[in-house]
Amino acid sequence: MRTAVFKSANALVGWLLQKAVDRADADYQPKAGQALKGRKTIEVQGIFGSFPLERDYYHHAGREQGHHPADAALGLEVGYTPALAKLVCLEGADEPTYLKAERHLEQTGGIKVSARQIQRVVQRVGSAAQAWQEREAQAGSCDAPIFYASADGTGVPMMPEELEGRKGKQADGTAKTRQVYLGCIFTQHRVDDEGHPVRDYQSTTYVSSFKSINDFGPLLRQEAIRRGMGNAGKVVLLIDGAAGLENMGKDCFKDAVQIVDFYHAVEHAGHVLAELIGKGHPDYPKRQRLWAKLLLKDKVQSLIDETRKESAGQPREAEVEKQLGYFVRNVNRMQYGSFRANGYFIGSGVVEAGCKTLIGSRCKQSGMFWSETGAENILALRCIHSSHRLEDFWKHRLNHHASRNDTLTLAA
């Protein structure tokens, strides 16, 4: 009985879609250079099953391009309905592997799509998702008193052909990974009862890119403009002490309060102490904790001066000074006591957690090796999903498909 109902529902869906196809074909006005070549059949797969559709086919001899108006009108993705394509992309981007996505679709919905086909759809749609991330921003509005931008980079393991000629951190100077940048925007309206900042619920949006920091900075700025940075009370940039991110801040967020992640600062204090007294020294843990306490009291310059005085004339004075350079460069961005008094976050945990969950859990599993395009496309879909923008993206996607039938965009 249930099978019969299912087949009947599938037949009804197929009949309705064929009617929609016939209307789309009847309404279509060919563009200059297009010639009707007859009707062709496609097997369309949807959430409720598969069904054949007959639709018109046009060919542009000058461009050697074919076009099915009905496919564009319905928003088909290589033979999948928009609803199924959306589900396939969601599973393919969300699950650790395409094979697991295949099994999950079949086990939970009885939908049979091979891992290879899931990958094909994800990459097709993912390239559009990356372009959508990089679209020019329309300035948004924001009433938040504190507006945060944060960014970090992490390595993604790549196939050998993607790494040819690239320098890396391996013993022979070669690279095993390529750097991908992740940026996030979030807002804050309040602090808790103890004065600690509280991130606004579901306020975080993400962007990602394998481009250089010089190209990624403007991409993150566009996202900030889209989120209403221009109307926010105070803009805060949370980053680690990397020179590239610092320069990005100067170029793209020049009026922002820059804060170097506190936990990176404490970690680097350990590097200073390792050169000064040795990591195995019994006072090493205690002194690192002391650095943390003093950093929270805006004593970074005092720590620099006292460390220089202690290391003067010692065998490893030059090495200590080299490690101190991290703090010397960032004195103004390490006034953690003042930052806390203003109610700001002083840690970049949001973007670092994003690097682990958005990038690491999907692209850095054991045995994985990616092409740059393959990783970039799937990360774009994951960023859009985590930013709660799936509906906006798919609406844009359907409008893009439909625009291919626009008679105003005639070939020259």
C-alpha cells in the first residue's frame, strides 16, 4: 500500500513538472543565433524518485553552445531537482566524506545518489557559492555597540600537483599543505554579570578563501560592510600576531581597535621563558602564569624591560630578544586590562573554533588530499551553511538559472 502511494505521488510530481516544462518551452523566446533542434528527454531525480521529462533543445552554432530553457526555468542541477540538489550539497559538505553522505541519504531518505555524483554536484554548486561569497557588498545596518572581525589561516593537505614549487615547513623545505583563510564577523550587545563579553546569538557569519592575504582582506571587509560595520558603535579586529594579518588590519580595518589574541600572547611568553631560563626549569610554569597575570594588567612593556634586563650579558641574550620581538611589535595591541575594562573579547576563539569545525573536520581528516578548487568549493558551502544563509544563496542560484532565459541578454 505504502509503495503504491509513493509511486502515485511520484507520478503526480512528474506530471506536474512536465506541465511546467511545457509552459516554459512555450514562453521561451530564442536569443539571437539560437536554433530549435527538437525535444530531448532527461531523467530527472527528485526527493520522491525519478521521472522522465521532455523539453526543447536550442543550439547556438556560433558559440557551439546548447541550451534547454526548461532546465533553466526549473533550476535543474545536472538532472537533479533544486530540492534534491540542495539536500545533496548539504550532505556532501556536512558529512566527513562523500561516501558517508551517500550512505546517509540512502539510510535516512531512501535517496540513492552515488558518492561520485554527490561530489560532482557539490563542486558544480560550490564554485557558485565561492563566487557568491566574493560578491560586492550592499551596505547593511547594525545597531551593535561592539562589532567584531576576526581572521586566521590554516593548512589544508593537498595533492602533489597542487604543491609543485611551493615552499613549506618540512625538513626539505617543501610543503604538504596550502593555506586557506577563514574570516568571521560577529556582534556584541552586552556583558554577563561578571563583566565578561557575550557574543550575540547566531550573529556569526563566515567567509573563506585560498587567495593571498592581500586578496582575502578585502573579501572580509566586504562581509563586514554587508553586516553593517559602518553603523556599528566600535569595530574590533581580533587576530593573532602574524604580520600578514596585522597588515590586513591596517589596510582593511584601519579605524578598528586591533587586539592580539591573549592566548597566543601567553603561549609566546612561554617561548621567551624557554630561551631565558629553559623549559625544564622548575620556575617555568609559575613564571608563565605570572606573565599572564601581568599581561592582563597592561604590563607588557614592563615585562619587556624586565626580561631584557635579566637576559643582559647572558649567553642566549640574542635568542631572548628575538622572541621578545613578538611583544615589542604588539605593545599597543596587548593592553588586555584596558580592553577588558571596555568589555571587549580578548581571544580569537570564535575564528579558531571555526578553523577546526568548518575546515579541519571536513578537509583535514586522515588520508585526505585535495585540489585547491575542490577544497575551496566545499568550504564555501560550509561557510554559507554556518552563516545561516543557505536560503539566500539558493534563491540567488535559482534566479541565476532563470536569468539564462532572459530575452534582454541577447548575444552580440
